Amino acid sequence: MFFDGSLDDPDALSVIDPVLRDIAGWGAQVRLADVASADALAALAPDDRPRAIVAGGADGRLFRAVLEPVCPVPFVAWPHRGLPGWAGPLDLVVVVCRSGQGEDEISAVAEARRRGCALLVAAPPDSPMAAAAAGRGTTFLPAGTADPTALAVPVLRALHIMGLGPQVEAEPVAAALDDVAERCGPSVPADVNPAKELALGIADDVPVVWGGSVLAARAARRVAEALRSASGRPALSGEADQLAPILEGAPEADPFADPFEDGGSAALRPALIILDDGADSPAGVAGRARLDAAAGNGSVRVQEVRATEGPDIGRFAALLATGRFAAAYLALGLGRPA
């Protein structure tokens, strides 16, 4: 059972204060990462283009989502151990290791050095990763934060300076996150707080999260993970064609259902969450129309989270931050650990 009043109750909100502060401080983490890498970025200059870029580790797909539309060379996200068999001296390997101790990341960097690849590495200084990456052909960005999305910003800035990606500046990204923190903070009432409204809207449902662009789709996967953890219930993300049948086949709502008598045994219905980053590609517009029609056919509630201003990575981070706030409020209302 979801307790709506807890979302505007200062005593109840104090329970999740550490979680909310962590999310609200995301903009500050972006600035810390920028300051820590400033000297290394200032020393960078355009160089010969690599044959291809390999982004290792869990963040490779985020870099690909930002870079792939504009990158002048092939870009490969490689979440596996080691490197692709073809990677060699003509290629650039990008690795982010927020702890500085990841065995897979250190192994990938060591392999890149053995093969003569150029390296772009972000990690804490004086760490095993820093030692493994040291040497000619390595651009090393000292990590000023352990947050992976914040660390991605100086890496994207470096790739822009190297002539391999779009212009990315830290301050617009940090400002977008500050704006989310202001609008979604605990003191903002539920009727004007996008994250609280989202939590209330999916309190008794199965969230189905969709984003129409590559970056919004990545945010949708991470928001679904956060909502799943917060609620202990399923939360889905995927392509429009995968999600539409779920919406169309939603069980019929029972207007006489009593959650206290049913004890949560009533069939859960989906609720559609649209993450809109303003990237209105033809495929995205068609996917949205497909889901709107499916939601209408299944009498499914639709909620929208919008972040349409600022750079690509800033809009991605704003969508994700709103989802993280909503997950914290959802956990509070359900009486679960945030």
C-alpha cells in the first residue's frame, strides 16, 4: 500500500534525506570532475584521427550514444573483457574506471598498451589504473568524482578537443542537474513536483519506461532499474514494438478493488512513462505514436518526463535524475529502503 501523505511529510522525508542529497549533489559532482581534469584538458590538442575508437567498460554504450551520430571514425562499445581482436596501433581505446581498481578495466588498458593503442583514461590519480595507463600515447584525466556520468563529461570534452565528438561543456550539464534538484526536491509539494507526481502515478502499477532517442532509451533502462529496486516489483523498458503489446493487453481495471482487503493480490496494471529529450527523429515519433495508441487501447495511464534544453548528455542526465528522485519517493511511499 502506498502512503501518499509521506511525500510531503517532513518527518517521513527525513528518512530518505541522504539519498535525496546524493541525487541533488549530482551537478556538483559534474563540476568536481571538470575541475579535476582541467589541466589535462588544457594540454590537449587535435591529433591524427584514429582508425576507430573502442570504449571499454560499462560506460561504453553511453559514449557511443553521444558520439555515434557525429563521430568521424567507427565507434565500438566493448563491455567485454579485453579488447576486440582487431584493435591495434591505429586505434584509440577509451576507459573510465571510477574506483581505479577495476580488474577488467586495468586488464583492457594493459592489453591496449601491449598492442600499441592510443589511450584515453579517466581514473583516480595514484591508483592501480593510473599506474597501468602511464606511458607514451596515454591521455590521463584525473577523476574528481566516483560518479560515472559526471566522469563522462570530461571524457567527452577530451574527445571533442581531439576532433572526435560534439562540443560538451560541464556547466550546462551541471546546471540542468541543479534545475532538476530544485524542481524535484523534498520541500517542493507533490502537486508541482515532477518526481513526486511520477511516484504517485505509478504507486500501484508496473512502470513501462520508454525513450525515443538512443540516449533517452539508455536513460529509460536506468530509470526502470531504479524503479524496480525501489518498488520490489517489475519495471520494464525496451523498444516501442516490444512494449506496445504489454500496454494493449493490460488487465481490466477493477473500480471496486480495495487494496486493504486484497492485500496487494489484485492484478497489477502497466503505467507508461515517456522520457522525452526533444530528439524527434522519425523513428522516435513513430514509436511514440505506437505507444500512445497502445496505451489508449489498454486504458493505460501515460506520464511524461521532459528534458529538452541543453546538450545531449545534459538532457540524458536530467531525465535520469528525475527518475532517481521518483524512485526515492516511490520507495518512501511503499515503506521500502530507498
